[in-house]
Amino acid sequence: WGPGDLERILADIAQDQVLPPEALLGFETSDDAAVYRLSDHLAGVLTVDFLTPMVDEPYDFGRIAAANALSDVFAMGGRPLVGLNVLALDSTLPDYVARDILRGGTEKAAEAGAAIMGGHSVDDNEPKYGLAVFGTVDPARIVRNFGAQPGDILYLTKPLGTGIMCAAAKMELITESEFRPVIESMAELNRAAGEAMLAADVHAATDVTGFGLAGHLHEMLEASGCAAEIAWSDAPLFDRAMELSDAYCRPARTFSIEEFAEGFAHIEDTDADTISGVLCDPQTSGGILAAIPPEQAAVFEREFTARTGRAPWRIGHAVEGPAGNIIVR
């Protein structure tokens, strides 16, 4: 489903549901996770996410799916503590398939500082795997997907184009060596970005996943009451992503995101259609999109680089303008 579909489906449910006062965040705000106050200085962060395979190796699939689920906690400024496996798999497959998926997920959770403490599995012809995650956050330091202000620098911490590259790999349009950096990027935790943005007094953040950069940036901007200008030449892209987008090697969901973005994404470039294919490319386990106050930019860059060995990418600025509008130059 695209972002417009979920808005429509959830609208009436959100209106009918009465949340307790301890519920600090629910799905009505489109934030990355739910947050429930446990005490004055501690809140629980809860999220669930699972995926169908985007790679051939079960172990890599497990790592990527777990990193993707854990990302929601990091995006909120939280610390994951416990994960529960969510597994759907054809029971006639060899045992090593389930074992390697779960091993990949367990190792990635351990890297994040979380323990896998159970889960649930079902027999299903279409493989699916992910995690339900519980973590904690200081209620006074919850990072929301709104609060960006004109002048904020917009950072992205992973390259764009995972959807395109996964589609190309399935069609054997790219080599294994070209696809391996994409796999490792998807399997990388967003822990470093989460820690760095807290040190830099981030104004707003979210992880870039199934709605693409266009959808997630729009949500942030609309809720923040501002617009953004993006310098496309500064956006990080996987090698060949633009070439493959130009050849229409795009996931099916891209087109629903492009339709959703028609009213707010304005691309001022002769390669507008090719850029749109990447801007609206649904990401799997994408990076953190963070709105950092300019006076804290050096702090964010220093803290992120110290943890990863690379710099985050400055892709643009939040500006005054119609709420949710994105101008790409």
C-alpha cells in the first residue's frame, strides 16, 4: 500500500480510538513507533516490521529485516532492548533456510544491544520475516517526525535506490559485486545516526523506508509546517541507480508513490522523470532523514563520522513555503 492508501484506511480508526494518557504517540501521527510512558523519566518504544525477501541468501534476509525493524526505535531516539521474531515460511523448505534467517536476525539484534526472547511462526508459501521490538526512550528526548524549522539542514545517512537495485538484481541486470554494497547498506543499523542526532539536538527525524524519500520527507515537512529545497547533486545514490531508473527498472510501488507526490514534489531538472524514479523509490532499511539546526551541523557530522567512518550527506534545507512541498533542483 502507498501512503495515500494508509491515510484513508486509518482515518476513521484513529478518530474512533480513545488512547490512555500514558500513550504519548500512536499511529495517528505517522511517527516511526508507538511510545508509552512508564514513569516520569522512562517510556517504552514499541514497533513491528516484517518484509518479504529482497535478497537470495536467507542469512542476509534475516540481517536486513532485523535492521529494518530496529531502525524505528533508533529513529525515535530510543534504545532497543527486546525483539520477538515474526516468521512466515513454507514448512517444506530445508531447515537451514529458517535457521539462517533467524541467525541473521539474532546477530543483528545483538549488535543493536537487543535480545531475541521469542516470537511466532506460521506456515506460508510466501516467506516473510521481521521483528516486534520493545525499547526505551527518555520522554523528554523523544525524536518526532515533525519539528523541522526553516533553515534546518536536511541530512541523509544512507544512499538511495535500494528498491531499484533489488529489482535489478532479480532481473539479473546488475552483478553480484554491484549488489553487495546495497545488501550491506540495508543490513547496517541506524544506531550511529540515532546517537549522533541526539547529540546534535535534532529538530525532527524519520527513517526512509517504504514511502521513499519523497513520501517520508513530505510527512515530516507537512507536520512541521514548512517546505524543503533538495540539491539532487548532493543526494547519495547507489551506483547505476539513475541509469536503471531511466530504463524504468523500478518497483511497482514507485508508481503509486509518484502519484501521491504529484501535488507536492516539484523537480526542476531536465531529467525530472529519472530523478522521480529515485526520489519515489521505496527503500528497504534506508537511512535516517534528519533536520538538524545549522549551529549543530558540525556536531552531527562529527558524531556520525566517529561512529561510521564516513560523513552523512547534506541533501538540502528546510525552507518557508507551503507545508509539505519539496523542490528538487
